[in-house]
Amino acid sequence: MKNVTKQNIILMFACVLIAVAALFLAPSNSEFGGSDGGAEATITEVRPDYQPWFSPLYEPASGEIESLLFTLQGSIGVGIITYIIGYHRGKKNVSN
């Protein structure tokens, strides 16, 4: 049991170290953008007269709100997936 705890602590430290190192190793003038912005730039470069088929239903007031909604959407999805996995594992354990 002690080895597993020690291993988990080392792995968590490694994860934090990788995340922090990525922040310091990135060039200072780099921008972190999504694929939507890159795709839009490429489309307008290839076909300047292109008109989108539809517009968004809701446009967030700022990038922070957009990031919050994106994270919330991902968290809800992960919650649903883990609930389903846990439900099926629990159902399997009860039947044994």
C-alpha cells in the first residue's frame, strides 16, 4: 500500500511539473487560440467571398465567459460518462 501512495504522489508531482514547464517554455509572444479562429482565417484566405451558412445562437460577452461555458460543457459530459461507467461497474459487482 505504501508503494502505491508513493507512486501516486510522484505521478501527481510529474503532472504539475509538466503543466508548469509548458507555461514557462512557451514563447512569450505566442497566442493560444482555438481551431475555430484558424479555420476562419484559412477559409477567408481561400475564398474571401464565403458567407457562413448560419450564425451562433448565443454570442458570449467575453472570452472568459466563452471559456467558462466550454469548460462547463466538458465537465457535464465527463460527469455523465463517469456516471454511466460507475453505474455499469456497480451493476456488475452486485450481480457477482
